Amino acid sequence: MTQVPNKKFILNFTPTGMIPTKKMTPHVPLQPEEIIQQVAEVAELGVNMVHLHARDPVTEEPTYKKEIYGDIINGIRKHHKNLVIGVSTSGRNFNDFQKRSECLELKGNAKPDFGSLTLSSLNFNNQASINSPEMIQKLAGKMLESGIQPELEAFDLGMINYAKYLIRKGLIKAPYYFNLILGNIACAQPNMLNLGLMVNELPEHSIWSVGGIGDWQLQMNAMAIVSGGGVRVGLEDNIYYNRKSTHLATNRELVERILIVAKALGREPYSHKVARKILCGR
């Protein structure tokens, strides 16, 4: 599967994640107000999609609480009502279906457009993300029932094949939005061959963005721009601006840098309204 060359692209912003702390970098937004502010700031630059992780306002640890997600989503939509918003159902810290799926129960203005759906279990450097077949299918089913689209996260080639299995079971519907995330220690490594293989295996009617973990964020983002795909960028995947790890990045700096690369190659992000139409059909 190849993506038709297009001057426009999806620019998916990942501001927080589950790992960065204020001790690691003062620039990571953890409080709802910080996340809202930083999302609004980069949305003005061209970001058209955001991948949210919520943190507990007191402990600043990852949380599954839908009330906190709701506060963040409502705050974002006061500024940018057409920005495409996704929430995390990650299995790193919580492997209980009720907890992982709680954010999918939000209604009205706080209802997210997407929910993350990691397509297999995997190991990170110091932690496992457990995603059993039963869990993946239950999350996909709840998203389908709730009218929330899955943000399909593929860290390796086999995960794309599992997405095709979910399609055959009728648990996910086109268009399919994939985040192809390369550079994790136990998954596909960040090079053109691996990216090409993953893109080639995507099902028809797929839209894809590419993220790179750690040192490889910029390189994989640039490969995505060159290859006609979208970009996933933010402090969730990489907290440094340079390969020597001497300059702690801000989210704005990471977004501005990839926009410079994209402009040099004759590409720019879709408007919020067009991205919403492409990804959500409305």
C-alpha cells in the first residue's frame, strides 16, 4: 500500500506521554492547563491532530480518569474546535479494561475523536506494554460502539497484520489511521527499509504518520515527509533537540523544526477542517 503523494499532511502532536517528568525536562506539560496551553500554541503553527496522555494533577503520574481527559479536551476545544483529538488507552501502567477504556466514555464536547489502539504487546527499555488479543479486541469494539476511531499504533510489521485481522473481524472501519513508530529497542529499527516495508503492508484506505523514538525522531519525521506520509512529533517520543542530548527541547521547537523541513520539501499540514474531514469524515 502506498500513499498518494500530497502536498498536505497530518501533523500529529504528542505533548506529554507517560514517561517524561519535570525532573527529566521542565518543558513537558503535565498539568491540564499546561497541556491545553501548549496544544493551543502549536495548533496555531499547523498541528492538526493531538495525541493526549493525561496526568494526575497532584502526583503528575499517568492517569486513566476520564474527568481529567474531559477537562483537557474541553479546554482545547475552546481554542480550536476542529482540531482532531485522540486519547490514550495505553497498557503500560494500567492493564484493566475498565480503566484503560474509561476515557472512551466521554460524551458531548469532551468526546474524543480517536482512541489509541496498540496492536500487540511490546517491550520498552525498562517496561512492558501488555496488549493481549482479548484486550485489543475489546478496546476496538468499545471504540466502534462509541463512534470513536482507533489511532492504530504499529511498532513492527506484525502489528500491521493484526490490524488486517481486526478489519476482517469487522472491529475497525476505513479509513484506517496508523502511527508507525520506529526506534523502540525491541521493535522495528529506524531506517528506510523498515519504514518502506511497513508502509507497503498497510491496508487500502490507510492514512499514516511516522514517529521516531529518542535520537531518531527527526530522521523518521523527515523520512515521512519525503515519503508522502504524515508526522508524529512531540516530547512523548523524544525530550532532546539534538543528538548529543545537550539541549532539552520544547514542544514548540520540535514542531517548528519539522515545519521548516516540510516547507523546504514543498509540503505543509492540512488545515484543521480538512484534517478532520479526512480522518473523521465530518
